[in-house]
Amino acid sequence: MADMAEGFVRGHGNDPRQTEALAMMVGAQIEPRGIRDERVLQAMRKVPRRLFVPEDLWDAAYEDRPLEIGAGQTISQPYIVAYMTECLGVESSDSVLEIGTGSGYQTAILAELASQVYTVEIIENLARTAKERLEDLGYNNIRFRVDNGRKGWPDEAPFDKIIVTAASDEIPPGLIEQLREGGRMILPVGVASQELIEGEKQHGTFQTHRKIAVRFVPLV
Ligand code: SAH
């Protein structure tokens, strides 16, 4: 689990305006929509979303919508990040695989909650920027890889939890293989219309539940 003093944003001091903006984001967008997991809420109040978007979008960083992060990709809406994280039920001893590093925002939320995060991004520039950003913020429990995430990260498998933040028309079989027995995965599935699928691996098979409708960029 990441080690950080209460309310102190790594390497960025204790900017009261940021703290207030984050508390408002959580209080106005996340809690009222039913997110209850206190660890998830704490992580959402801590990670400075602003630092994960281009500077010209800083004013919009705490709005209830996805934002462009370059290379045609987007940082997910804060509520969706909170929702997916809550569904995963990340525990402090967990090893988590994330496919689609993007800005690294979801990665930071996971790193607050898990023991170790492995994140895979296919666009090298995005991976590099996210890595620099997360290292600047002081996270030391994240490993980065530039690759096609459909393959997962076989050398570090099995994972307790897997999260995919780009949509595919099927659940990549390699990811199911790399999930620990009893482990959980959440991912958007579908092309024209997508929904979040959450599932657990029980007796070697992946048992799925359909959650909410979503809109993610496609998994390459
Ligand atoms: N979780 C991110 C959202 C990223 S958008 C955030 O919080 O910012 C989805 C990301 O998945 C994009 O960065 C895209 O480049 C990446 N992606 C798409 N297909 C991929 C693949 N096959 N393997 C790894 N990453 C992929």
C-alpha cells in the first residue's frame, strides 16, 4: 500500500484549494451516486486528478466527465473510476493488473489501495508520461509496461484483481487465465454499445455479472 500522510499529496505539499476541489468532487459526484467504500472515497479525495490532464484543462479537471489526454485517448469520468474500483474490491494485500494506463489516474487510485499495481499501455508516449507523473507523485508500488494488454503480463500472473479501461468485443482469454482462482476482473465489453462486466474466477471458469452501460475507447 502506498505510504502517504493523511491529506498530504505526494511531492505537491498541502494545497488547500486542491484538497477542497477534490472533496467537492467526491461529495457532489461520487457519494450521491452510491459509492460507499470508504477506502475508495479516501483515495478519490487524495489523488490530484488535475495533474493527470493537460494544463489547458486544469479548470475542468474536477468536472463530472471524461477529458482528452492526447493521442485520441481520454481520462475516464471520476464516477466511473470510483465505480470500477469499488466493484473490484481492492484489498491492501492485492496484486492488481491494469490494462490501459492512459493518464495514470486510475493507476494512482489502485496504487493507493493495493500492494502492487502492474499497468500495461500500448501507446508509448502515454506510458512514459504516466510513469514520470506517478513517480513524481512518489508512488513506488507501480510497474509499467508498453505492450498489447490483451496478452496481460504473464510473468507476474496470477493477479488478485484485473481492470481493463478500454472496450473489447470479447473478454480476452489471456486475462482470464492470469486471474487467480477467486480473483475478480472488471472490464467494458461491446462495440456500438458497451457495458461493464464484472466477474469472478470460480473453479477455473469466469462467472460474469452485467453492471452499467458505459462508453470507453476501444481496446486495440
Ligand atoms: N484508465 C485511463 C483511461 C485510459 S483510456 C485513465 O485513467 O486515464 C484507455 C487506454 O487504453 C488508452 O490510453 C489506450 O491507449 C489504451 N489501450 C487501448 N488498447 C490497448 C491495448 N490493447 N493494450 C494496452 N493499452 C491499450
